[in-house]
Amino acid sequence: MADKYTKKHDGIGDAEDKWKDAIVEKEFQPAKAKMELSYRQLENELSMIAGMEEANAKRKAEIEAEMVKVKKAVEA
């Protein structure tokens, strides 16, 4: 079965982008699956996630700084 998306509630307000706040229900049925894994694989995955968190924190700071600059430009 393919995923099914159903709009439940409209966004609030009169803004042009209120559609971004609309609530959508996602219905899905994952297939039964089996996988094999080891403790070492999980350890490696955890290590990769820690590395991604550091990279994400740096990128988040860059984006927030750019958002401030964009807001200043819009308000000027």
C-alpha cells in the first residue's frame, strides 16, 4: 500500500504561506522486514550520528546568522 496523505485542518491566519501550518495525516503500512545487526554496527552508527550532530550544530549556527541578515535586509 502506498502512503496516503489526507488534509485534516487548514493553517491558521491570513498569511499567504498559511498552508505550511496545515495539518496532514499520513497513513502508512510498512512491510514486514527482518535484518541482521551486531553490537559493533550499532556502535559505528552511534559514532556517525555524533559526528553528524556536530556538523548540524555548525550549519544551524550558520543558517541562524544568515536569517538575521535576511531579516535586517527585509526590514531596511
